[in-house]
Amino acid sequence: MVKIKKNIAISDSGFVFDPGSGDSYSLNPSGLEIVQLIKSGKDFKEILETVSEKYEVDSDSFERYFYDFVATLDQLHLTEPDGKD
């Protein structure tokens, strides 16, 4: 399961700040929603259900986009390493 680092600050407007690196990023509304779902402890299936109810997206397309997005979060060092809480 993907976990956002606990020290990452995320505003309601989609501004993301990493105090460890000093870097900041902006999320679009759907990216913000997905990050908030990840932070709340939802797994992929729960996120898929939530997003599918709100947006017209098929599960295969969403799965591809979701894991591409998560890979980007990993590259930016915004997620916890695997196996670490």
C-alpha cells in the first residue's frame, strides 16, 4: 500500500510542501483528491471506487494513470519506502 510521508504538508488548494527537501509542488484537483485518499489510508480498490463514482473513467485507464501518478510521487520522494510505516 502506498503511503505519503507524514511530514509532507498538503493544503486544500493542492499546494504540497516537503520540509525535508524544501521542495514544493502543485497538484490539480484530481491529483489532490487521490493524494488525500492515499493519506487517509485508502487502498487502490477503495480509491478506484471513489474516483469511478465521481468521474467517468474505466478501471483499466484509471489503474494505469494511478500507478504512473504514484511513480511520480515516489520519484519526488513524497512516499514512504516500501515496508515502512
